[in-house]
Amino acid sequence: MFHYHSHILPRRLTDGALMNWGHTPGAMARVEEIYNKIMAELN
């Protein structure tokens, strides 16, 4: 089953943790295609 999840990382300014991974946007055409399929099933 396709699903989405995210991680919430509690932070403090002085915690020393680095967010050293890059951000790569998804293919918006594919995102919209999946969104439309989900919405069609919900209606």
C-alpha cells in the first residue's frame, strides 16, 4: 500500500544537530496524477 509519513524532530538552537540532507522537489505532474486518483476514489 502506498502511503506517506513524515518525521518530526524536536529541536533546540543549541542541540548541535545538523540537517545536512538536500531537498529535491517531487515531479508535480506525478503528484497531481496521484492526487486526482485519490480524489476520484473518495467521491
